[in-house]
Amino acid sequence: MLFCERNSVSTVVVVVGMLTVLCTAAPALAQGPTYRLGTTPSADEIKARDTAVSPDGRELPQGSGTVKEGASVYAQKCQACHGLNGTGTPLHRGLIPLGNSKPVKIQGSLVPYATTVWDFINRAMPSTKPGSLTPNEVYAATAYVLFLNEIIKENDVVDATTLPQIKMPNRDNFIAVELDWKPGQRRPLGNYPRR
Amino acid sequence: MGSHHADRRQFLAESAALASLAVGAVESVEAQAPPPEARLKDNLAYGQPSRFDTTVRRALGAASAITDTALTTPLQDLDGIITPSGLHFLMDHVNGIPEIDPRQHRLLMHGMVDRPLTFTMDEVRRFPSVSRIYFLECNANSRPLRGPNGDSVQLVHGRTSCSEWTGVLLSVLLKECGVKAGASWIVAEGSDANKYTMSIPLSKAMDDTLVAYAQNGEPVRPHNGYPLRLVVPGWEAIRSVKWLSRIAVGDRPAMAWHEAGNNADTRPDGKALGFRFALGPKSIITRPSGGQRLPGRGFYEITGLAWTGGGAVTRVDVSVDGGKTYREAQLQQPVHRYAHTRFRFAWEWNGEEAVLQSRCTDEQGEVQPTIAEAAKILGVTPEYFLQADHFNGIQPWRINRDGSIQNALL
């Protein structure tokens, strides 16, 4: 409709020019359906299944949680496995530091992004009923776990705006070795980090 | 008989008519299967090992958390290069193995694509297929001395297996959706309870990554991802997402729990290394190996497996004197890229103490290091590898005079 309303010579030239650029610059991207199998999902279906939250937090839902609310959620739904104050049980690792196999407080942790904590609690916790927490409960549980790890303060509120801004203590110490991998690329020698 | 043949002719005619409408392929295949009452009810319906074969079993390895399960492949008991599906290793970070009805299973592909699409299993199977022999290996395989005493090739190295996988190249499915310019990653998700998530560069997804529905000729086993799993050749197996149900095309990795930091290796200087995709060249002598006992001096065929994330194994050398001298082993042909490669080496044991070890070289020219060489590259002591992943050091087995065999790595 847009092009019909602007049916001038200059617009046509621009459009043809754009098409030429697209065709010459990226022939590999001209991917039409070859086999015509599958069905088109509805936008609602995609939205319902696309729950992953990336580091910039753009996918985070509405809601918020405090440390105090999180302590309550934790006591009800997390403590049985993760122990009092996240220190672990004989059955399960603790939550301090995040991701470490031993419940001992050391400098830093193995989680570079706070959004990753939110995402994993949201998709995988509690283990008896994964995916059953409301967004507010996930925000609250995340706040409590981050507080236990001395990453946020007792009165901080975690929501879609504040969560991506939280800097995990070990963020700058992660090296993604093969982030720009290309076919045929030689493996980094020995695949061992060298000083 | 006459009416039977008439029914059959009528059936064939109907099948042909349906096939010409391109809607009847699946139904006609199902109609050819024998009726349930004609199937054998005892274990002849699915052949089982001899009752005298009681040793070839998976073993329970050490798991690190309540939701993790580790079952290791009995490499010492196997021959050739294919791991029987029932003996494939299992190292899961999911909350139980899901029971998935393939009729309900859907693969959703969306994100930076021209046409988001949902595929049923029947639709996935209608795409052009390929069969490829690929190994899978857990990035945490081969930690030195793992297990109760570290004297077992199964407990130390049994987190690798090799199968013939059949499925659709992921590139075919991605092209069907039309990948948009600017896309550089895919994020794959399973339909287990935790919705296990992993990110893979688009370049690998478009290269040789496979969406597999069959393993060794039959449907992928539930513990290996039934009805659909990703197989990412040569890469740490945590990328090969099981129970695959969603692929989002995007321009960045998801930084999901199991990839952001959980599988990163911490270095002595405090840095953590993640996103280490390709596995290093590795070889293991599986017989004779730790925990076994040689009955006496005389001839033995040393055998084992080699593999590499660098492509094809080009050479395996074997030493019987702890690495002082090496001689080239025979490789079972054909050698498949990103697959286990069987090697064999004739050996006469004179009854004296001996240390057996093997060394793999791959098509990129990379050579499997000793633990000392690996430690030197890193600037660490060999003990560092007790807790580090991606270790591919040479594995020595010491043959004692009484024929007993021990892990001689550390």
C-alpha cells in the first residue's frame, strides 16, 4: 500500500535499486521454501514458547521482586534442596557462589549475567514443578539468591529494568574462546588457554 | 487366497492414489507393518544379548548434582566403532528423561527468519535425509583418575560414544524458513522439564549440524533425545540438544545456564573459559586397560579408539614403554570424520613391567599431548586437570609383572 500511494518515478528507482543491492550483495540469503513442509505458527504460539531471556533482558516480562519476598519464596519452594540460606544439602549443591559445586563463599562466581539466573530459575525451578513460578516469584527468588551472594543489597528491587544492569562479580573474567567460529577454522592449539 | 490378493491389489491401488495426492505416504507405511498379534511377545521381538554376556553394561559415574545422571559406555568391552544405542553414554543436566509422544512433538523454528515454521515428526521425516557416523563426547570426559580408583577406561573415559545418526541437515530446515541477513546464532531448546538451552553459531548450524531422528538404524533412544535431537559433529556434546523442540535464529548467544558459565573451565588466574566448541584429538587404549589382568606372557592385540573435533584421525601411534618410543598403529578403514576410529597394534608381552599408551594425530596436524605437555601449555601443574574439562591428554596404563593393570597417569 505504501508503494502504491507513492507511485512516483523516484520511488520506483529507489525500490529497484534496493532490490538490486539485495540480490547482488547476498545471493546466499535468497532462500525460498523448497519442500513446502510445515505450518506457520501463530504469533501467540511463538510468544508462549519463546521464554528465553538474554543478557540485555529485552525479553523480560512485567513484574518485580524484593529480597524479602524472595526469602519467603525460597523457604517454600527452594530450601528443601538448596538448604538454609543457599548453603546446600547433602543432596544438592548450594547457591553460593552461583554455579560452584562447593557451597563456599569465594570471590566471584561462574555466572556472568544476572539474566541467566532469572532465566534458569524461570525455566527449571523448582525441580519438582519446573516452570510453575510466576514472574513475580522468579524476580523475588532471583533477588534473594543475588542477595545471598552479596551482589545486591537488602532493599534492592529486581525488575525488568534493574536486572540487566546488575553486574555479576566475575563478569569480566569470562573468555568465550570460539565465539566467532567459522567452518574449517583451526582449533586453537591444544584448546588450552595460553598465557 | 484369491480374495486376499484382491484386497491387496485394491490396497495397493488405493495407496498409489493416495501417494499421487502426496498425502498418503505415512499411512501406507504403517499399513505394511505386521498386526500386533503377529509380533513376538518375548524378548525375541527385540533381540537381547546372550545370558552369558553379563559384563557389557553401562556403569554409573559420578554426578555432580541431584538432577544430573551419568551413565558411562563400557569402552573396554566393545569392538569396532559403533556404540550400541543401549550402551550410549548419558550425562544429563535435565530433570529426568521426558516421555515424549512423537505424534504430539513439534519443532518450532522462528526468530530472524522469513517464514517461522512448525514441523511435526512426520514432516521432519519427509525432508531429504542423510546418515552420518559421528561421535559424541561430554566436555567433562577423561578427567584423570575419575571413578572409585581411576583404573577403569569406562569410568574415566566412558563419556563418549559413536553412532550412525540419520536425520535432516539443519541447514535444509533453516533454508526452508529463510534465514534473514544479520543472523549469526541459533538457540536450540529441548522439551525436557528444564527446557535445556544451548547456542550454536549459525556458521556451524549451516555447515554440518544434523537434526537426527534415528540412531543406528532405529529411532533415537529416549535417553538420547527421542524423538529428535541435534547432533553437532566434533563439538562438546553439551551442544547436541536432546528432545529438540525449538530453534530460534538470532544475532547473539542466549547465555543460558549451561553455557554462560556452568560449563566454563576456571583457570588458575581466575579467568573462566567457555564456548570451547571443538574437542581435541584423543585416543585411548581400551584393551588392555585399567582394572583388567593379563593371564600371562605372549601375544596380545592392543586396541583402542581415537577421535577428534578437528575432523579425521590421520594417525595413531602406540608406545609400550611409557612414551619413550612410538610405532604407528593400524587404523580400521574407512576412517570417518568426527567419528570414533578403531586402532589395532600387535604386541608380544614378555612378562616385564610395561606402560602402554597411544597418541592421536588429526587432519589439522594437531597431536594429542601428554598431561605434562598440556600442563606446560597452560602453565599449571598436572593436578589442575583433576577438575578441568576438555582434557585430551595421553592415557598410560601400567602392566605389572603379575599381569594387573593400573592407571599410570598421575
